[in-house]
Amino acid sequence: MIALVVLETVFVVGFTTFLALRFAAESADFPATAVAFLICAALVGLWLVLTVIGLLRARGWTRGSVLTYHFLQLAIGVGSVQGFVPRPDIASWIIIPSVLGIVFILTPTLTEYLSERD
């Protein structure tokens, strides 16, 4: 489970870095939208980095953080299936890790690991 969240974190941070470099190299058609999107991506990256640190330290709050992130990601995946231009190929890359993350975080082993207090 922790490996799944670490992989997602690496992907989001890498994507944010790619966006920042791309926005720096080229001018965007809608600069305000580009900056807002970059800020949102950076905040999600920070959220996931802090969640991974919490998971490695076995903090109880990380269970809620992982569930929240994966439910939001699941909503994005379902939205990409039902949008104006449906993309089930992209949706599968979003929905599968979301469902796996939700299932893994609710397993008894991980629940016990996160419920241990200092």
C-alpha cells in the first residue's frame, strides 16, 4: 500500500515539475488558468508527500488522508468516463489505482499498523 502511494506521489511531483518547466518555456494561451492549475498540482504534490511521511511514521491520520485522496481521484476517473469527450483508456489509469488504494487502506493489516499509537 505504501508503495502505491509513493508511486502516485512520485508521479504527481514529476508531473508538477514537468508543468512548471513547460509553462516556463512556453507562454500559455490562458496564463491565469495555467498558474492556477500549477498551484493546484503543487498543493496535491505537497499533500501526498506529507501523507507518505505520515505513512512511514505510522500516523493514524494518514488513513483519512489516503481515503480522501483516492475518493477524489475516483471521482475524477468516473468523470473522465462520462465527460464531453469520454476517455475510458485514461479513466482506467485513474480508477484502478483509486480502487486499489481504497481497498488496501481498509485491510485489517494496514488498519492495525496505523492504529498503533506512540
